[in-house]
Amino acid sequence: MVKCYAHAGSLESGDVLVHVAPASDETLSVQIKSKVAPRFLNSMQSSVREVAKELGIMYAAVEVVDSGALDFVLRARVTTAIKRSMEATADV
């Protein structure tokens, strides 16, 4: 369960910044900002939702700011941000 706000990644080229926060309603909201969104938006949303599902997260607000990251980088950043947000004392 997402308990607090957390983030992972950076805005450096080839990386992605992922913000995770508790959901204001009972949904998994995924917002993606990327120059390549017209081509890869569905794939990126799928990756974020798959990682959330693997970690047992059903409700959260996820914001992704992409700077050209490959899929494995996106998945790693989403995993880290979600795990940080699940910690009761997360301070990031």
C-alpha cells in the first residue's frame, strides 16, 4: 500500500523521474510526460501498470517524466519509487 509521496530517478538524458503518491480515489492513475509519448505512451503505461501489479499496488498516483529512458530503466525507477512510497518513514 502506498503510504506517502516518493520519487526515483532524475531528469538526466536517458533517465526518467517517477513520482508516486497515495491515490485521492480508488484508482491507479498514470500520467506520462515524454517527447516520445505519441509513439510509446501505451507501452510506457503498460510497463508502469505491470510493475505496480507485481508489487501489489492497486491505488496510487504515478507521474512519469521521461528523458529518453529505455523500458528496463523505467521499470527500475517505478519499482524503486513504489517501494519507497510503501515505507512508513519514507523521507525522499
